[in-house]
Amino acid sequence: MNKFDEIVERRQTNSVKWDLTNEIFGTSDVLPMWVADMDFKAPAEVLEALKKRIDHGIFGYSSIGESTKTAIVEWAEKRNGWRFKKEAILFSPGVVTALSFAIQAYSEPGEKVLIQSPVYTPFFDMVKRNGREIVNSQLILEEGRYEIDFNDLAKKMDDPEVKMMLLCNPHNPGGRSWNADELKKIGELCAEHDVLMVSDEIHSDLMLFGHKHVPFASISKEFSDRSITCFAPSKTFNLAGLQASVMVIENDSLRRRMDETLHRQGFFTLNALGGLGMEAAYSHGAAWLGELNAYIERNMEYAIDFLNNQVPGVTAIKPDASYLLWLDCRGLGLDDKEIKRRLLHKGKVALEEGTKYGPGGEGFARLNAGCSIETLKDGLSRVKTAFSS
């Protein structure tokens, strides 16, 4: 049996995904396939490192050692051919936290931040909660694939109050991996309009179907000098609960400003287990990740075939990356409220509703396929039931 076929009971573990369905959806009688964590155990090497540290029994103040930074640098170079110095690394409890730190460090209240909807909900939340204004350049869905409207992007950047762009690469929820030419066009527009790039690349290790990730900062020194790249082992190795992420800031001045912001917020380092889990994952997790991505590919192929052939009115968009599947439900002829009602109360399955992702998300839903094939088949059957006549 493939290790990813194992069904691990996650209820009663304070799991947001499994234990908070009643609070979030108003019912606990659903299969949760919404929030973006997987139902797989972390790599054995990570678990062994954590167990060894726990057995030591003392959890005093900790620091992040040079070996952790070395593991990060070597991981980025081996996976993506991206080279940067260890000195460029800063840490954050999570990528969402890093986005908030970046907004605070590099913009002022009332200034504008550019995003591309439909996009990960915290992009909206962090901009608004920090008192900045959202400027949206909506992506275009063409033949089942998201594209960037570069004319609109340039127009939005013409506004001198736009100080920063938040890029989702690979894109969540659409699964699109932006290629080097697209990133170059974005970067050139940012340079022309003096817009700072903050690139969320948390899904970049989960590349599927032969697609390759291109880090924004790897394209040129000019791009690396005017960007902040955020990533983490949390999605890759199912370690979100350890609260550990990376910011790569190669520009010394920008890095000092971020460091000042971190200290102003009272953040100094990662927790002991978060840093340790990160190092173990990046040092020893490559083989496990290769097996995971192969499993996710098979899950995706099964899900796309099932939905496109057995659920009339629903079209699954094939992702370049990640275990998240974006479902186009507009062919059902239902409004978003009715789509949600049928999924929850008829199909008894909890998905993320598309409206959470802003303009362009209407009529869509996001399904998490980071689970055993048995669980996935159950969930897809429930989706079919939800929309059956």
C-alpha cells in the first residue's frame, strides 16, 4: 500500500480542517475538503527529528542555527536553480504573517497594494487590516487557464499611490504557475512604476505534470533587488502547525527595514520545533516530496476525469501546481448561495466557496485533493450527489 493511502484519524486533534466544521460551516456532518492542509503524515525524517528534540525535554529560548539557513539555500538551488546568500534570509511564523509584515514595512496607511483576483483570501485581509487600499487587476480565464491582463496591470500601476504588488506564484486557487516570460513582464512593469514586489511562493514545491517553478527573484538582479520572496515547508511537507516560514530579501536596505518591522512587532525568532522541522524537511524531504507529487498528480487526474464526465455543469481546471482543485460551477446555473447549500446539505461535503477569493470567484469552489484516494473518491461522490437532479 502506498503510504499516502493511509487514512489517519484527525478528529480530536484540534485540527482546523476536521474539528471546526460546525463553527465554520454550521454543521459537523460533512467531509471537510476545504482548508489547505493535507491528510498525510509528515516525512519520517521530520518526525524523527522532532521526537528526538522532544525527548531532550528542555524547551528554553532557542535560536535558528546556520545549518537551517544552509538547508534553505541548498533546497532553493537544487529545486529551482535559485542562488542567494544565507544573509538574505529572515523568518516569519507564516507566509500570511510575512505578507502583513511586508505591508507594514514598505507602505504607509492609505497607500495602495495591487493584487490579482481571484486570489488567496488573506491577500485581501492583510491589505485591509493594515489600513491600505486594494487595487485589483483581475485575471482572465481563457480555455481553462488563467492569464494576466497586462494592459490592465500597467494601467493600475499608473496610479502613483500603488506602492506594492502581492503576487501568488503558483496561483491559489487557480493552480497557475507563472512562466519566466510572464514574470519578466510583471517585473518590468514594477520597475517602470517603482512598485515593490512581494511574491508568495508557498506552493512552489508542489509542481505537477512537468511544470517547473520560476522564482520571481531568480530572473535578474534587478528583480531580486526590488522584491521579497515568501515560502515555507508548511504546504510542501504538511507542517503548517509548526508555524515557520522564510522571507528572502536580497536587498540590504529592504532587509533592514523588514528586520526593524519584525522587532517592532516583538518577533525575534521561530519556535524551537518550527525551525527544527523546517531544517529536517529541507535537508531530508526530497524523496518523500517526489512520491507526494506523483500521488497528487494521480489524484488530480482522477478528480478531473470524474468531475468533467460525471458532474454536468462542473468543470475542473487542471492545475500546474498544488493539491488544490478549482471547480468552475457556473454551468450549473446556480447562484453561490445555492451552490454552497447543496454541497453542505445535500452532498455533505465542505469546500471553499469561490466568492472568498474576490472578483472572478463567483460560481466557483475550491476542493482539496491532498488526501488519500479513498477520501477523494468519497468527496467527489458527495459533490456528484450535491448537484444531481
